Amino acid sequence: MDKLTQYQNTIKQILTEYQRISSQVTVVDVDEVLMFDDERSQYLWFNIGWKQGKRVKGISVYIRIKNEKIYIEEDLTEEGIATELMRLNVPPSDIVLAFQPPEARKYTEFATV
């Protein structure tokens, strides 16, 4: 299996498990949605719906693969998607914490770009 396919499958595995666990606590009229786009290598987990008469929409996790690296654009998980990726043998040098400013990334164990 090539690196791109491996990373795509790893991301989908992680997000599916997070969504499965999270969906055990349901909120009426709010849906948790997973969107996987392998063609563009973009992966999204978000909530959308209505709560107390107000529109609810929010991204929990947004990941994309670019230049053979995994860019974590948004991550509101407790443990962190990067931790899960490393647990599944993705090296830190292939993970970019894109939600961090570029100048701050050099102080992490992860890739800068």
C-alpha cells in the first residue's frame, strides 16, 4: 500500500472511531457528520443542526494531506489527532499542526510544512 492510501485509511479510521464514541451522547436535532474526500485528500468531522432555536455548526476536526504530509487544520479533540496518528505509526515528521502559526511550529516535534 502506498503512503497516500495508508494515510487516507489511517485518518478515516481515527475519525470514524472518534465519531462513533462521540455519537453515544446524542443531542436532539444536531447531527455529527463525517465527510471523506479521497480524491482531494480532505477529511472533516463536524456538527450541524439546531439547539434551542439557534443554528449549530462547528468543525471538530479538519485534516488534509498535502505534499505527502498530514496537515491538521482544526482539532478540537481532547487527546489530539496527532497523538492518534503517531500511535498508528505516522512519524511526527509527516504531521503538520497547521492550526498553529507557521513561526510557532518550529518549537514542536512535528513538521513545519
